[in-house]
Amino acid sequence: MTRVAAIDCGTNSIRLLVADVTPATGELVDLDRRMTIVRLGQGVDRTGRLAPEALERTFAACRDYAAIIKELGAERLRFVATSASRDASNREDFVRGVLDILGVEPEVITGDEEAELSFTGATKELTGRDDLAFAKPYLVVDIGGGSTEFVVGDDQVRAARSVDIGCVRMTERHLVQDGKVTDPPTPDQIAAMRADIEAALDLAEQTVPLREARTLVGLAGSVTTISAIAQNLPEYDTEAIHHSRVPYDRVREITDSLLHSTHAERAAIPSMHPGRVDVIGAGALVLRSIMERVGATEVVVSEHDILDGIAFKAAEG
């Protein structure tokens, strides 16, 4: 067993996991797991650069995480950065800031590497527990802020692809007018976003046999929030969400509701994180479109994702 710290820095959020991990058995015991919405990808799709205020929000979270890692005595730390920092022309500013604060250089990984880590985190538990009995092969879908990763595999990855249809990117590209998110979106905006998503799914399907999957596993905040809404949870509850199953009809209903609601109505949902209020409609539409493309009758929701994959890989050295 090795005590490790894993950090996943995405387009919308930065997350920390400190855990005791035994790679040989697939056992992972949480000591601290937390998320901070930093919106690192603010404006990246438009400007190609990380905004100064977005960098400062991210560095502030890194300073908080550094204190936790030190207090818990993690032996190893791995910091993985995904979509926003891949796309930014000034990503060296980000790399230097993280190195100064945490003492490690962030690994700005490719979409394929991101997909493999997500698959490992999401399925290591599924393959090790007969009581879950989910049919293989799995299609693991990680709907992030800037991109969505698709991975098909059994015990190992068979094919993976990352495409640029994250909830933040879709919101900024299609649902913003005059610097503000349309409240609620217009039918034309929704149609344009849907067309963009469908084109990205065409790209994904060139590499990944999406329709061969027997179980669809959904990861990240858009999917877990939809599960919380589907269950009418009075607050966000990780235990209730992990390995929950949300039928397609319920995903369709929730997506329609979110895309036709106002900011205030979405913010009033008890399980809604404030940082997801403006981007959850786009994330829900991505999930709905994927389910329709692959013919999935339900999505299995996992709280274990790329962060857990990073921790497993860190423990393996």
C-alpha cells in the first residue's frame, strides 16, 4: 500500500485525491477527495490563452492542496492537466506556477492518455467485483469542461478518442451572447450546439466502436449532477450517486428541463454546484446525444474517474 496524491486539473475544475492505494488488488482508500471550480479554460476557445484571473484561481487552489498533501504525508504526487492547458499558447505560465507551488511539473497529457486514465479509474473496481455484474465491453465517457473522452475496452483499453465537446466549450461557443450566457438558450442556439456535438461524435466513431459497448459508464460533474437530479437528492451525495443507473428517458427529461430553465431555476436545484449552473445544460445535451448515438437504455454513473486512474498510476510508480 502506497500513500499517494493525485491532482486532475481540467477546464472547469481542479480536483485532489489523497489515498492509500494497493495497485495489485485494485484497492483504493480515500483519505481526502475534494474539488474546486477554477474555470481554468475561461475564454481559451476564443483567445487561445489562459486568462490571468483563471491562472490565479487555479494557483490559489494549488496552494490549498499543497497544505493538505503535506499534512497527510503523501509519498508520491502526480499532477495531470487536461484540455484547457493543452490548447493554450501560454501554458508555460501555468507549468511554472504549479512547479513553484507543488514542486512537481504538471503533465499536460494528450487526449488518448486522458482517456486511458479515465478508463482505469472507472473500471478497475467494476472488473474486480462480481456483485456489480456489468456486461463488457464498457464504453467509458468522460464529459469534461473542454473535451469528452471515449474509451471502449474490457479489462484493457481497445480504442480511445478525445473530441472537443466539453460543457464549458459548448456553452462558450454556442450559448453566450454579448458576454453573457443566454437565459434560457434559444432553439437556434440549442440546434447549433446539437449539430456540433453530432459532428464530434462522427469523429469519435471513426476511432472508437461506440455501438459495440454493452455498458455505458458516465464520468465527471455533468453526469454525476444529472444522477443527483434524477434521484431528487436533497444535496450532493457521493454514495448515492456512485454506480447509480439513470435511464435514457430520465436523461432526456432532465436535459430538456435544464435547457429551458433560467439561471435562477438551475441554481435552485439542491444538488447543483454553483460552478455548474451555467454549463450543466450543455453537459446534459452531450450525454443525451451520446446515449442516442449508441442506443444506450441507461448510463451507469461512476464517481471514480481519471483522478482514481492518476492515483493508481502514481502508486505503480
